[in-house]
Amino acid sequence: MADTQLNIAPIGEGLSLKARAYDALKTAITNMNIYADDAELRLDERDLSQRFGVSRTPLREALAQLDQEGLVKIVARRGIFIVRKTKAEILDMITVWAALESMAARLATQHASDSELARLHTLVDQFSQDKVAAKMGEYSDANIKFHQAIIGLGKNQLIADLTDKLFFHVRSIRQRTIFEQDRAKRSVVDHSEIVNALEARDTERAERLVREHTLRLRDHVERYVTLD
């Protein structure tokens, strides 16, 4: 399960200091669960400089690049903040993800090998409705990997590239909500049904199940999730 604070490691040798600071900071941010209620979104430049072990000049350059990419926002006289999307933006992202992942599932029934589809069982079979609550962290991670795997099995690079741009925010929302309103128990059932449809090469059913599964996340966020 993703952290709610930055997990910083000192920057090693290699690329320029700016490039290394950028890579390290982006990795730390993308490994956070930024939609958790207790997520620490404000970044302290001096603290980051000390924890990364670099001067503030390359760090500022890295932050400026992340600001341009929309991952952080530099606010004059207020500070630097990790960007969270609005609820409306998140709903749109989930809707687009549902369309893309369901198409990937459709393509997977046509292009993925039997052995590739069989590997999905490692992300599904170890969990049951009765025991999933006892494996919260494990299931949260497996849930994310399951959806990434379906994208990969579609073997369409453009779908992979487009979902990659959405992944950070959709992953964080999935992690925040997976154990709300018995969503984890329902998710276990959904994943099993999706794998069965994929292995049966039932194109229409696999596409529909994946789309409906992700749209249930959208419905949950719309009804229950409050974002600042």
C-alpha cells in the first residue's frame, strides 16, 4: 500500500544533479497515496535538500520541471504542493480508464496467449471474500497489478501510453477506496469473473465486465468520496 508521506532516499551518482533530483522526487511522489486523508502534500524545499543530499539549486530546477508537468504546484509566498485532482477530474479520469481498459480486455481475448492469461491467477486466486480484509495491503497491491496486467495483455502500446498518464491518480483513488463499502469483497468476485471471461476468449463479456467493474469505482467516488 502506498505511503502518505514522501519516502526519500539519498541521490546517488550518475546523471546530472538536476536530473537525479527530478527522477528521485518524481518516484517518491508517484509512490505516495496522495488521496489519503492524512497525505502530506506540502513540500519543504530545505527538508528535501537535506534528505536527498543535494544543494537547493538542482532541487529547484527539478521542482520547476515537475511544476510544468502538473505534478506539483509552486505557489508564490505559500510554498510547493503536490497536486491533487478535483473530484470532477477524477471522475473523468476513471471514465476514460474504463473505456481504455475494457478495450484492452477485448484485445487480450484475441492476442494474449493462454499462459499469459493464466498468470492473472497469481493476482486473484490467493484472495477470497471472507479473507480479503485480513490481507488489506497485499490485496490493494494485487488489485493495482491486476488492472495493469490487463492493459499489458491488450498489447496495444497507445492504450498503455494513455493509461500511464492516468495511472498515478487512478491508482491512488483505488487504494483509498478499496476497503470502503465492502468494495474489496466485490472486487474479488469481479476479478475472478473477468479472468474466466478472458480465458474463455469471450470477447464481449470480458470487455463488459472490465468496463462495469471500473465504472463501479466511479459510482463509489461520486457518492462517497470527498476531495478538497
